[in-house]
Amino acid sequence: MIRLGNVSKKFPTGNSALSDVTFSIDKGEFVFVVGPSGSGKTTLFRLFIREYIPTEGTIHIGEWDIGNLSDKYIPLLRKKIGVVFQDLKLLRDRTILENVMLPLDVVGMDDEEAEKKAIDILDQVSILDHKDKFPVQLSGGELQRAAIARALVFSPEILIADEPTGNLDATTSWEIVKLLHDINKTGTTVIMATHNTDIINSLAKRVLVLDKGKLVADEKKTPKEHKKD
Ligand SMILES: Nc1ncnc2c1ncn2[C@@H]1O[C@H](COP(=O)(O)OP(=O)(O)O)[C@@H](O)[C@H]1O
Ligand SMILES: [Mg+2]
């Protein structure tokens, strides 16, 4: 459902973020994207949602040629692909419920319906108890869940999480990965950028490895034996 053919992205500054990247991701897959800081992970995600246009190559999401997509389809594209950005982008002066309702309000859904939908999703990600709190009152893991909830409001076919465990302790990180895994089990394609080698090595998932903008490996991990001690 996602196909990249020889994609490169250069910025006007001369920075080259991706070069000649080719891969496909099938519907329903769970894929890790790994690579050091600056290797092009976030750029890749911004290309998917047409925040950036590739300098070279083609990106297809389903039938759509993203680089040449007519502007009128961009809102639809961004409903198909839910993104949890590294900085979460939760509004500090809105409650968690209001934050999750916001994308629904923007598309004109009536308040009652939007609230019902937001409540369902907050329940699904297990933070319904915190719905009336403000972001500053939540822990890192809870904030991550709130941002995931907001990314799910349009029931996207693809969910992208950009380093969702970057600021979390090991236990909380695993809980977030478990949540993403559960979302994947419902049929949503999940793509997660991470540096967390424990998580990557423990799960038998596909791993795309970026280094300086190049795809240097595309492999399926075999889970390590858990030590019996
Ligand atoms: N808007 C931009 N303008 C110029 N350079 C950028 C822009 N976005 C990203 N880059 C550069 O592209 C490279 C890849 O960045 P990024 O995709 O953010 O990597 P990662 O998410 O793996 O840390 C870096 O060298 C970064 O400085
Ligand atoms: Mg990044």
C-alpha cells in the first residue's frame, strides 16, 4: 500500500535528507524505522503526508501518487495517515478531550458526535480517566497515549509514530509498543521510528535501517531468546 521508488529529498539549504530510497510496505504490516539522528526518519514521514515533496522518485500510498497529488486530496491523505510527531503537538491550553476532539471540530463534525468519538478512542488507549486534565498534568506515557488517540480520530489506514518512546522509561516504553501492537492487530498499518534496540531486538518485526538518508538494511528480526535467570 506504500511504495517508494528511488526517492530523494534535498532541501534548498543543500541538505540531502534522503537519497535513492526504495521500499514497499503492505497493508497491515508493523515496521520499525531506525537510524541515528539526522538519518532521514522524520523527513520520510513528512513526505508520506505531503508536508514535503520528493526531489526525485515516486511515492505511492494506495493508488495515489503523492508527489503529484492534487491539493484537494491532501486533507483526505492526512485522514488516511495518522501521525504522532516527536513533539506531540498537543495544545497546552486545551484538555486532553478537547485536544482529541480538535481534528474532528476542524472538519465540521458536530460537538456531540465528536465528543462521543473522542471518548471512545481515549478509552481504547486507556486514558479516559484523564480526559479533563491539561497536558501539563499528564506523565510522558499518558501524553504519548493522548497524541496516539488524536492520530486515530479518523480511523487511519496507517499510523506513524515518530520516536514515541524517546523520552520514556523502559516499562512505559513497552506499554506504548504494546498499544501500537494492539492497534496494528486491528488491521492498521503501523510504522514506528525508534532508537530503542531492546524493543527492536525483542520483537520479530521488519526493520528499515536508514543511515545518512540511505536505506542500508531492510530485514525481519528474529526475536532474541529471553534469558532465563
Ligand atoms: N526543513 C528542512 N530544511 C533543511 N534541512 C532539513 C529539513 N528537515 C530535515 N533536514 C535535514 O535532513 C536530515 C534528516 O533529518 P530528519 O529527517 O529530521 O532525521 P531524523 O528524523 O532521522 O533525525 C538532517 O540533516 C536534517 O538537518
Ligand atoms: Mg526525527
